[in-house]
Amino acid sequence: MEDKVVQQEPVPALLIIPFSIALAQFVIQMLFAGNYGYFRDELYYIACSKHLAFGYVDQPPFSILVLALVRLTLGDSLHAIRALPALTVSVTAMIASLTALRLGGGRFAAGLAALCVAAAPVLIGGGRFFSMNCFDVLFWASCCYLLVRILLGDSPKLWLIFGIVAGVGLQNKYSVGFLCIGIFFGLLLTHNRKHLAQRWFWLGALIAALIFLPHLLWEVKNGFPSIEFMRNASQLKNNPTSALEFFAGQLRELNYFNAIVWLAGLYFFFADRYGRQLRALGWMYVIVFAIMIASNGKAYYLSPIYPMLFAAGAVFIERLTAQPSRGWVKYAVVGAVTLMMLISLPFAIPVLPVEKFIAYEAMLGIKPQAAERTALGALPQHYADQFGWEEMVAVIASAYQQLSPEEQAKCVIYVRNYGEAGAVDFFGWRYGLPNTLCAHNSYWFWGPGERTGDVSIIIGGRSDLKGNLDDLGQYFAHVELAATTHVDYCMPFEDHRQIFICKGFKYSFQKIWNHERFFI
């Protein structure tokens, strides 16, 4: 007879430690949520939340709708918009614990699963600012919990719930589709393929498709801009990554000692006599891993699958150390994971003032690593992109104040990327600035407006680059360098940016708009 995982119903007492870990994580996130500043993508998301639609160039609509509701009810302060991301990490830790309990684990397994989530820089770091990624992790963890229940013999009607969660997850980020592909082939490769012959599986798939349909229709109507965006990002923005580098990224992003647990989870699914009936989940990981490498994905793209592996690995370690003579292994694993969590915490959450973080980084001998084809300064990109926005807008405003009231009334502010555009739109009201024009991603869809650009303020390249005056001179009768930005700690390409006042546009933004578009 096939060995089955010993199942144990979740009991409140078994969740005391996971809940304490989840609560502590949330408190720490909120304590430091106001450090540094708004993240580049947060400013863009805020702009998107003013243009509600069924889709955007670089994402489906779920997270934008959520942000619009948050801003409507709580406002758009850093603490207001970051409370929900912090909460998603805590809920994910609890789901990992519930998964461990459903796999037959006890108090230790539930606690270790939650600890591993809180100790993974890429997961806890996902809660430090608002983006679709924090919700993505939550949707993956929820889907995996449902898969564990289904494969362990719970009601096949759970495929319907899976379809709802997966469908909403797809409306948040396409990566849930990789999970769906992975589980389909995982089922096909194992004895669990019997689920493919059940109506509940296909009804669940239909539900997911129907939930995703509005966004798909938006893509069709707009010529599939997201496909263009993903292709450009893969080929032009993301650094090429080999399979070995991608694997090394998993170790680095998830806490090196966490690897003890999630590798044990893989072993549990593939080789352990209790876990082999869940081998489809092991294959799911392998398949999604391969898809990520083939599509030149960033290392963190795979992170949502790990709460499931933490749960499985925690159960395996708990069983392995059931004998008193092996009990020390539990303490060793927990100690190692906790130690690395404390060491890596400043890289995940801005618990240190920026100067002290840079000194801490140097003390450890760590240099920021770029996942994209752009140079880095003293800070990793996820921190650098929280600096410089207000200062940049103030410099733009100084150029705007040089214009006469008549010129201001028809002035266009044209910027190069959605971070700059989002910053001007968010902070610019303090200076009476008009909203920006930008041809980057969804900003392009919002159009050039009615102002022709006969008077324009344009952000050029860095001051150490040549050609800005000559380039703009081809389009304007008069070009004047009005100011240059200087900000410490921001991304290098956002520093020393030249701000030009341009007059006498030889064309109009309405005429050139189609040629300005770029999705990446």
C-alpha cells in the first residue's frame, strides 16, 4: 500500500509560533516603512491608479485597483500604501504554516515554515513597498496550499477554488500562468494525472480563464502591448543569466541557510516515502525553474514557489529529527536561518539610515549586483530607486519658474521614464506643475494631451553625456540648459540630469507621439 502523509488538522495552539513570527514581521515592516522614500514603481502605480483600466502595458489591473482603493480610504502616505504589502508577507507566512500542517507536520514544522518566509530577503523585502509582487507571492502560496490539499485527497471541488485564486492571480501578474503550466505537466508526469480526467479540474481552469478574460480582451483591443513589453524586457533590459547563475540567485535571494529547508522540501516531494504522492509539486518546481531560465527571468521571479517548499522541508526535518538523538538538528537549522535573517535584514528592509547601510554593506564586502543592464552606485537598485525624486521635481520646478505666466500656461514637461513621470505627477502639485508627458509604457497610452509643446521643459541625459543640445536643437528653435540635478544615492543614470527649456517646437507632440512610444 502506498505510504500516505500523516495528516493533522490545524489547531490554534499549533499556530501560536507562526502567528508571532508573522506579527513581528508586520510590526518591523511598518516601523521602518517611512524610511528612505517612494520607490520608482510606487510612483508609477499611483499614476496608474488615476487611470483605471482592464490592463496596463506592464501588468494586469488587480494591484492597481487595490492601490486605488487604498488611496481612497487611507491616503497615499508611505505607511498607508505599504501596510497591505507588509500584511501579505505575514499572511504568506501563515499559509506556509498551514501547508506544513496539512502535510502532516506539527508545531515545529509550522513554526519553521513561517520563519523561513520571514527570513527570506526576497520575500520579506517584497513587503517593503507597494507592487504586484507582494500579491503574487500570496497568490502562489494560496494556490500551492490548495494543490497540497487536493493531491492529499481533499474534495476535488477544491479545483474550483484553485481556479478562482489562479484567475485573480493572473489578473495581478502573469507569472501565475507559469505555476499553472508547471502543475499541469507535473500532474501529467505522475500518477496524479488522474485529476486531468476529472471535470472539476477543467471547470477550475474555465473559471480562471473567465476571470482573466477581461484583461485578455484589453490586450487584444490594444494590440498585445504586454507581449512587446515582456519581449523587450527579456532581450534588452534583464541581464543574461545562465542556469548556474539563476540557481545561485535562489540561494542568495532566499537566505543561504534557507536552502537547507527548501532543498529538503524538494527531496520530500521526489524521494521521501511520505511525500512521493505529491511528486507532481516537485516536477512543478523543476518545470517553472526551466521556464524562468528559458525566458531570461530575474532570480526573484521564482521566489513565490518557495513557501510551499519551506513547508515541505520543515515537515521532512521534523520527521528526520523525531528521535531525541537528532533533536539538536532542529536547533541548528533554526539558529542558522535566524542568524542569516538578522545579517541580511538591512538588505531587505531599510532598518538602517542610508549612510550606516552603505558602511554595513562595505563591512560585509558586498557590492550591489545589477539584475538589469544598468550601472549601480553605492546602493542596490531597490534602495537607490527610492532616492532623488523630490529633489528632481524641485529642480524641474526651478526651470518652470523661469517661464512667464503665459509660457507656463502652455508648457509641457516631457520626461524619459515612468519613474520620472510618476514623480512629477505626484510631487509636482506643490509647485503648481502640470502633469508630465511620457512615452514610456502605460504613460504612452494616456496620450500627449492638448498642449503642443511649443514651450517645453525636457529632461535630457546625464551632464557627462554630449549631444543633448544638438539633438534637441533639431526639434526646437531655442534650447536653453536651465538646470542640472544632483542627488546622492539615487540610480546613477538619474543623477546629473540636464533640464532644458525648449521653445519654438518645429512639430508637435501630437504629431510625433506614435514614434515616441517605447515599452520596456
